[in-house]
Amino acid sequence: MAFHQCLFLFSLLLCNCQAQIANLFNSAREVFANERIYDRNFQLNTEYDFIVVGAGSAGCVVANRLSENSKWTVLLLEAGGEENYFTDIPLLAPFQSSTRFNWDFATEPSNKHCLSLKNKRCNLPRGKAIGGTSVINFLLYSRGSKFDYNQWRDYGNSGWGYDDVLPYFKKSENSSQIVNRDSKYRGDFGPLCVEHSPFRTPLVEAFLKSGRDLGFKIGDPNGPSIIGFSRAQATMRSGRRCSAAKAYLRPILKRSNLYILSNARVTKILISQRRTTGVEFKINHTFYKVSAKKEVILSAGSINTPQLLMLSGVGPQKHLNKFNISVIKNLKVGYNLQDHVSLPYTFLINDSVTISDLGVQNPSDILNYWLNRNGPLTIPGGAEALAFVKTKLNKHLGDFPDLELVLGSGGFNGDLFGSLRKTFNFPNKLFRDIYGPILFSPAFSITTVLLQPKSRGRVRLKDGNSLSQPSIDLNYFADELDLHVMVEGFKHAKLIGESKQFRKYNSTFHTFTIPACTHLPKLSDKHTACLVRNLATTLGHQVGTCKMGPANDPDAVVDAELKVYGIRGLRVIDGSIMPNIIAGHPNSVIMMIAEKGSDIIKDAWK
């Protein structure tokens, strides 16, 4: 019997009234049900109007919007399987990186970053499921600054300024449950539900009051101004994860012109005389080819999309020649890789109001979640509140933060099951050295996030095998300004974590060092910089590898209509098209891109 089925029976024993048992059985229907709901009784045709590669945050949106036209047939291909009950539980987000829903990407070893992680590699969790990374991410909904999009426009991408993209943010979301939102900038009727967790620890109030004491506003970070402090907004519906698949696919499964195929790994884009004709994909050990009458839309994400393009002959000529791949179009595919680097800091307190892996096992909390969709299990990945701030190094005059601070309801020392260590590739010995003396002590965390990285990385092929993992170089801290901002971030985190609002919990920063940094004075800037180079890792926000730009931009891969330069019938619609990473969490932005991209396609085929 599966673990989740045992958990259901255990919970049943704890119920003591008819209503509770009825609610529990309703919850359990999905646990015991067959997970395959998307491609049952699937019959593959030889040709479709549109083929969408990747059923992630973008692909689900594109498949939905294109299939609104009943005259068009749409095939959606996804390499992964279907999400399950446990991907729905917000607090369990860190565990999802250890499941079949993760591609298990990792960076190449570097002498600039990830120095004390296993094999000097950063893990890069990316979703391999119908719903993509929206199935395994920490659910946070944050659009970034209006200056992000105005920059995109000013780079020569007409139609991508803030005023242009705002209607698509509003179209995609239903944020009617958000308290004190800026309603002029928010949507009420979109498929993607955005809510606060119904549960919060007292630490949230301390965090928000600390921000107010420092002169920051408390408000909606998804309005016109994002600098300030706020409760976390998350893609959830009534305490459960609202993935792109739940939002955009499940409501339309009865459309006869939409075909969804899971566990189908696309291995090549078929191109003849610079015209896209279809795709090749693999299920189990069998390869198939299918044709597209109108277009192929690549929505495979910022790692897989450039890999597929290069395997298909679209990419840097010298690099493709190395693997004897015939070059169809020489473009800077795989360049411009950007990410939000992050590092959590732990603060000890004298009150057990925090959340740890031990707390996840509390039977009453489990039952409360199963019956009421409430309690600690509804906290999105343990993240309760956010702050967007400008460090002294930020020279931008507008509302454009360079640093994010994320309040976590628990500390890294509570990682009993090792899910965080797995996610961040953190060595067990190093974990014991740093956190052994305070293992499971009440603690919270403040994670520093670099929002405007100057460093750029690259995705390359390792070989010409379509089933090989790509080579990923994030190139963190190649520009040392990024390192200096992270050092300033630590100062902000410590200032807040030890502020008077947290003093009532006797909050104390957990000071530590690691073997690579013992020669430096603790708490000095050089020591902090050393910790950052050794321990900082991804927030899972890789973007930019198929840059959108005008025809005179030598680094551009797609134009403002998301068409791949020099190839007819091929577009890229996902996070890889971002010229610059946004000062927020990209999931919502990727859905916006997909909403807008879908309208662009519809207009092109009127």
C-alpha cells in the first residue's frame, strides 16, 4: 500500500464525526484515483494545426488559448507525467525536487560559485510534469517591477512595455481573495487562483512591522509599486496548489480539438528548407514523427528549449559543428542565461511558533489539512512574507529593487528529511557542522535573493544525443557587483531578523563558518562574500536563453512576435525569451508571456 493511502487510513481513525469522515473521503478520492486524466484513450494523428512542446507554465496556457478556436487542432506534448495529491500540498514544495517531477539538472563545476556544495555543482530543479515547474515550485506569485517590462520595450521589443503586458497579467489571474490588493492592477476572473495561505505564524506580523519601522510600506507587491513588505501571495486554490495544469487544462479536457500526450519526450524539431514541418518525440523506446500544418510552439523552458533548438540545427554555428549537427540557422541560442541566486540565514528564537520537518508529522495538522485545507501545511514552501528593497549599490532612481528578502517559517536546521539538502545539493557533513548544535531548535529564516544579476551564463550541448543532459553554466558572480549586493543583503536580513519586533522571541542570528572561510573574521564583509560564493544557489528562476530582441540585436533569437529568426512556423513562448530577468518570481510572468503569445498567434492566423 502506498504511503499516501496509509496516511488516509490513519487519518480516518482520527475522525470522530460523520461530517469529518465525509470531507475526508472527498479528499481521498484523488489519492486513490488513477492519476492519468489527460491522455486516456489517446489516438495519435499524423498532423495537427499546432504542436506545443512542453506542458509547463507556458505550454498549458498556449494549448488552452489556441484550442479555443474549435477549427484548430492542437497537440500538447509533455515529457513528464501527471501531478498527484502530494504535489498539491503547499508546505511540501521542497520535497518535490526529490521526485520524478524534477529533471534533475545541475550546473557544471565552477570556481566562482557553489564551491562547497557537492561536486561544486548547484542543483537546478525544473518541473517534468503536466504543469511543469508550477508543479514543484514554491508557489510564490510576484510579477516584478513595471521597469522590467519598460526595459524590454526600450530594447526594441514593441508591445512588451508594462502597459502592454498588464492586461495579460489580469487576464490570467483570479486574485479576488487577496486582502488589501491594488484592485486596479489585479484580475478577478482568470483561471489561475492567487491567494494568501489561510494560516500564518506570528512571525509574519513581526516581519511586516519591522519593515514599517524601517520606513517601508506594507502593500500589494503586484501593484504599480513593489518596493516594500507584504505577505506572500501564492498560486493556490483553497489551500491547495493551483498549477498551470489545474488552472488551464483540467477545465477544458472535453475539448475535442485538444490532444494532450504525457511521457512524450520531444527529441527534435523537424525543419525543411527553413520551414518547421513538425516534431520527433519518444515514448518509452519508440520514436514518432508528427506534422504541424501551421506552427510548432516551443514551451519547453529555459533549459530544454535551447537544447532542442540546438539539436535541431538552430544555434551557434561553431558549437553545433563540434557535434556534427547541420546548421540551419546561426543564432545565439543558449546565451544570456540569468537566474536569481539566493542564500538563507537562520535565526534562533525561544518560542516554538516555527515550522520544521518534525512539525509536518503532527497528526492534528495533517488532519486539519485533509478536512479543512488549513493549518501549517498551507504555507507555500514555508515562505510567509516578502520584502523588495533597494541596497545602497542600486543606482536606479525608480521603483526597481535589487534585493528580495523572503521570510521562512522555519530554519535550515529543521531539515530532518533532507529535502532542502537534496534541493540545494548541500553535503550532509557540512549540514551537521553548521546546524548540528542547533538541530531542530525553534528557528526561522530570511533568504536573500539577488534580483538584478549582471552575470550571464550559458546552456550548451554536451553531445549530439537528444537524451543527454545539457551543459549548464550559470556563471554566478562573474560580475562582482552581484556578490557585493548579496553581502548587502545579509546586512538587511540581519537587521530585520534581530529588530525589536523579533526581540520578543529573543531572536539571535546563527553565526557560523565553513572550512573554506575560517581564515576570515566572522560577520565581516569578506566572510559573508566567502559564504555566498560557497553556499549560495538557485531560486529556480532560470530565464533568457532565447532572447527576444529586434533584428539588429546580434544576441536575439526571437523577435517581438516570438518567432525564431530565419525559421518559418516556429515560435518560442516561455521564460527563455526574457531579455532581462524580472525583479520577482517568473512563474506569473511566464503565464503572462503565454497569454500574450497566444493572442499574437491568433492574430497571425485570422
